[in-house]
Amino acid sequence: KRIRVYTRRRQFKNSQKNEKISRKTKSRQAEEYIKQKDFYWNSGIYMAKISVLIEAFKNYAPKEYSNFSKEMFDDNNNIKYKYYENIPEISIDYAIMEKSDNMACVIPETQWTDYGSWKSIYNSSKKDSKKNVIKGNVISDNVKESFIYSSKELVAVSALKDTIVVETEDAVLVCDKSRAGDINKLVTKLKENNENAAFVHKTVFKPWGFSTCLNKGKDWLSKVITISAGQKISTHYHNYRSEHWVILEGSAVITLNNSKYTLEKHQSIDIPTKIKHSLHNNTKNALKILEVQKGEYIGEDDIIR
């Protein structure tokens, strides 16, 4: 059965743009849609052949389609970051699904929860006697029906109700639980103010492991690099910065131009500007390195592979 859900959805979205609709009005309108037999609720799960998706991008999202090429992928078949930067910020719903006639909606025989907000995580989590969800390094007093999460630092909360508090290495969020969906407004403000936290996380995951930024100055940066067992960082060099590596855990095989060095725990090495280098963890354990970058420019795009 082919359902013209997205035509109706476009009409609903357009009506929101053309007139101010209260939350209650939108809720009633959504309830009416659910009661009707020709509406399915979009869970955001899509299945299609790659060729069909590419053709849809070509027809309905030419700007996104123009980025499709073999050059998008690195040696590990991961899409290079610079291609994400060039792609407009638009969901697949708006780019393709609301425009395509070549689709059908199917009711999945499964339960579905969209963990799209901290409130939805609160609703699905096990609660204590005061209806709180508390995780991590948290001390609380007189807190009710709240979600408190700490990834690392101590979080102390007192006399709260219906509140969300989330601490991560990037930022601390505090908001009313009923307004958890408004976080996008804060993200927009961060971008408008060009705040770094809106664009780059302190911990960045890579095919070979991950790195965590510790501190940063105008012409220097320090981070901890974790290389997974058997993984390596491919050969590259930097035009503007030098690096200093200290082995914190494990054993590293380091190549500088045509010379190889094996470094153990607490040993270190300097990597001058414009010297080709690579890093290999050929052990069965994780390798941790303290990296200190120094130079007139320390941007992530100063990597020549």
C-alpha cells in the first residue's frame, strides 16, 4: 500500500511556517493525523538500494550529489571530513524523502524508541525512589524527577525538580526537562558566536582509535592519542608545526623519513616540521601517547598525507 504521508507532512510543515501555531494546537493536529487511517508515523528508518538512493540524490538534492566521488574516501573507506564540511546541513527527510514518489511506508513489527533527547533517555531509564535517573560522579540532595549525568567531574545538585543536568568533557547542560527539545536553539547560538564546542569535540574518534585534547594555546596544543591494537597512523607531515611524543602506555613503532624507532613507556621523540612520520601499534594492547604540538599554526588541516 503506497501512502502519501509526506505530502500531508509538507502541508503541516508549511502551515507552521505561515502562521504561529501554539504547542497545544500542534499536539491536537498531530492527534488527528494519528486517528486517520492513511497516516503512518515516521520512525526515520529507511531501506533502499544504493543505486536508488544515489539517483534520488541526483534528482532531488543536486548540491549533496555533487560531492559524491571516489575522492570522498580515505584508505580505510571512511569519508574524509572536508567533504562533510562542504555538504549543506539538511536531513535525508527534507533532502529526498519529502520529494520522492518512489517509496512506500511499512509498519515494522518491533518496538521503537527515538532517543533524540535527554528526556527520552530519562523516560526509558530505570528510576530511583524519587523518580530520578542519576549516573556517574554525582552528589544530590532534595532532587526529584530529574536526570543527572556526569561523564567525569563531580556534579553536586540540590533542590531540583524536573531538571536535566549533563556534564561532559565538552560542556555542561542544565535545562528544564520539559524543554529538552530546545537544545538546538543553544547549538545555533554557539555557532553564531563561533564557539569551538559547536564544531569540534575534545575527543575525536578515528579508524585507528581516538584522541582527546587536554589544553590549547595560541601556538600550542596538548592531547592524548590512543592507538588500538594492531592499528597505525598513516605517513604524513606538517608544514607549520612540530610535535613531541611521550609514550604513556604500550610500545610504539615510529618512522621518521626512512628511519624506524621502537619506543617504550616513558620514552619520547621529537618530530620536526616537514618530516614524514607514521605511528604503528603492532602489539595486542592499546598504545597511549602524550602529544604536544608547537608552531605558528596548529589547525587540523595542516596534515599532508
